[in-house]
Amino acid sequence: MYNSRRIMIMLIAIVFSISATAQSLQDGIKMYNYEKYQSAERILSPLAANDAMANYYLGLCQLQEGDAAKANATFSKFPQDAANLSGLARVFFINKDVAKGMQAAKDLAAKSKKKEWQAEKYAADAITYTTGGDYNQAIFWYKDVLTKSPDDAATHLGLGDALRKIPGGGGDAMTNYESVTEKDAKNSLAFTRIGDLWYEAKNYQSALDNYAKAKDADNTNPLPYRALARAFSSSGKFKQGLENSQKYYELSDKTPMDKINYAEALFLAQNNCEAAKMAKDMLNDVTDYKQKTELYGILGFAEAQCGDSIDAIKNIRIYLGRQEPSKVLPTDYVNVGKLFLKMGMLDSAVTYYNKGIANDTGANKTDIYRQIAEAFKTRKDYCNSAAWYDNLIKANPATQPADYAWRGIMYYYCKDYVKAMKSYNDFEVKYPDQPSIPYWQGRIQQVIDSDAVSGAAVPYFMKWFGKIGDNYEKKNELKGPYEYLVYYFYNKKDKENMNMYKEKLRTLDPTNANLKAIEEMEKNANAPKKAKTTTPAKGK
């Protein structure tokens, strides 16, 4: 009786131990899939000595952390296990020995059997999650596995990931991801992948919808929050982007890269001082070249908005000198140009603005042209602002009416009235119903006809009055036209129209200086002339 009870207790303990180990393994795999590699390593390390699968995922974590040699040693501990053999194939690919990587994958796939298909799946994974291998071969293997196990979610995910790496594979990838979510509404990874596809297609709303589903499926998965942060930021919703970055950061391992991503989110949300402080605090602790490069960029661009401009220029130059040119965004060059403009260094500003234009491979460069034009406008450098608005319109004649308007206004303040008038005439051809056009045409002619003699501005102002009606709210805009018309009709000796516009001006501005001046002129003109007095002749 005693022995049987003892045996029962021991069996229960063994079952619980096995169950706990299995749960720990699943937790470790989950952490790996959620890209929490440090957390995964902590869970998997105690299991790896006796569990081939735990050992495999431990090696994968080491690969993700950039230590291929350590990963190779880990995978080698289970030289007959299919998963670990696929890990060794990954090492070949990562070390750029593609031929050996492909051969190792093919040898592994050859071990697959009808009911033991895992080797073929792992061989496909080795190619899919590295670079240089034959993705079409991986796709073939995944599809073959699905003939043996049609509902295996991991295979569908792998197939989708491989399809995304070949031209035109996005549609089939979506089908595979959706086949997973249709059977398992709690598969957070599949919803995240669907969101990624929509994001890549620039369909941000559909991306946001699926990232939200991924978050709801498992709120411990940090990836949807990172993806939501990216999608919100890409669509200009930086506050929501920061909120999701904060949540991602809370759930992450808080690695240096996690911290860098969070600092970048702070910068994008215009929390520049906080972003600069975080980046500066990290610079001395980070040793990875690429991560340090990112920090210099965040620090420099954040300091440009909050901090010492000279220090910002110094850090931005370090960033540009270290960063791969392909990774420097056109808007980065534009922002450097803005900083030089802020410091009054116009030649340097234009140099970087032109780099922004040259590096923008998009067909439509409207946003960059507009940013540059607005930067000069802010500095009250009206002539350069006008020139950049002119570049914008020439590059994209279908651009918005505001760009046409600002081009003309900037030429007006630049005192280039010929180009200002031409700009508004072009504006009228393109957008004839814009009510501001005759107003500015009139103002331009008013400056040219500064003595109000030719009446060149009259037809434009009259046309404008007809468009705005009698209850125009922007009363201040009426003052200049009224003053011009009062002087013009005075010079024409048209008292009726002169008096009408005098009263309109008086109602608008009772103490108007021009009104007083014209009335003084009238008074002097109407004053009786004094009789000439004669001087008596000498001696009379």
C-alpha cells in the first residue's frame, strides 16, 4: 500500500514535470515568435541540454542576436535532429555560403516522409528566414508539406513569408495567412502578417484593422503594437503612433534596439526634448555600430527642434557620415536643409534641399518641394520660396490650389510683380473658380499703378467684389481695394464713385489715414484762391 502510493505520487510528479517543461518550451517558442529573444533565451537555456526543440529555438535566438558562431555550436549538439540540422543550414546562409546552405537544406528535405514531413518544412524554413537561397524551392517544399498536413498553421505562415519574397507573391501570401485566421481567430502572428501586407501596399486603414485584430488575439504580443506605431506614424498620426510605441516598449525586452525604436517614436511624435535626452543617455552605453548610428540621427534631428543648433548639426553630420546612403531618407536631407536655413546658412540649406530632391525616387516630389518652399517662407526669404513653389508647380501642374496661390503671393512679397501676375494668371487658367485670384491680381496691379492713374487694378477688384458679395467677413482685405478706388476716382474726377468708396472706407476704418489725406486734398482743391496783391511802383 505504501509503495503503491509512493509510486503514484512519483508518477504524478513526473507528469507535472513533463507538463511544466512542455509549457515552458511553448512559452520560449512564443517569446521567439514575438521577437523577445532575451526572454526566450532565459526560458529555453535550462531546457536545451535535454530537449532538441528547445535547443533549436535557443540557437535561433542566438542567430537573431548576431552570434552565428555560438548558434552553430548550439545546433551541433543535436546533429541528427531535423530542426537543428535546418539551423545549421541557416548558419551557412548567414555566413554567405549559399551553395552549402542549399545543399544542407536539400539533404534535410530528402529525409522527409509522408507521415514525418517535418524535415521538409524545416528545410524550407532555413531558406525562407535567411537570404540568398532559392525561395521558389522553399515554396515547393511548403506546398508539398501541405499535401500531407493541410491545416498546419506554421507551414501556412512559412509559405506566406516565402511568397512575399518573390515578385507578385503578395496575393498568395495573403491567402495563406487568412487560411490560418479562418481556423484560429486567436493566431496573433497571422493577423500581424496580414497587417504587414496591407501596410506594404500603403493601405494603412486595412493594416490598422488587422494589427488591431492581432492585438486583440493576444495582448501580450508586442509586434502588433510596433506595427501599429509604424502605421500610425506613416499616416501622420504621430500621437497614436507614440501611444502604441509605449505599449510595445512595455511588452518588449527593452533591448537597445527597443529603446532606439521608442526614442524614434518620441521624435516622430514631436516629443523632441525627451527623444534627444533618451538618445544622448544611450550613446555611451551602445557599442553596436548601426545602433549608434541610429542614435546620432535621432539625437541630431531632435536637437534641431529642441536644443543647440550647432550641436544638432554636429550630430547630424556624424549620422550622415556613418549611415548607408540608401537608408537616409529624402526628408532627412530636407530637415538638414531647414536647420541650415534656421541658422541663416542659405548655401548649405540649398545644398541639402537639392540632395533631398535627388534622393527622392518617387515620381511625385510635391511634398519635398512644398517643405522647402515653406521653410524659406518661414524665414521670410520670399524670392527663394517663390522659386521653390514654382518648381513644385512645374513638376506637378495638378497640384493643389494653395500651391498656386502661395507662388503668386511669394513673388508679390519678393516684389517681382511680373512673375506674380503671371502666376495668378496661370492659377486662374487652372482653377478659375478660386475667389482669391482677382483679389491678388488687383493687388499686384495696385502696386504697379501706385499713383492710381491707369486704373489697371479696377476690373480685378470689381470682379472680386462680385465674387465675395456684400457680407464678406475678412474686412481688412477690403481696405486696400477701397483706398485704391477712392484715389482712382478722385484722379478721374468721378465724385459719385469716389464718394461711394469713401463711405465704404469710412465704415470700415473711420480713422483711415488715406481717407483723411484725400479729404484734405479735396479741401485744398475747393478752397477759394486768394487775390493777387500788386506792389506799388518805386517812387509812386
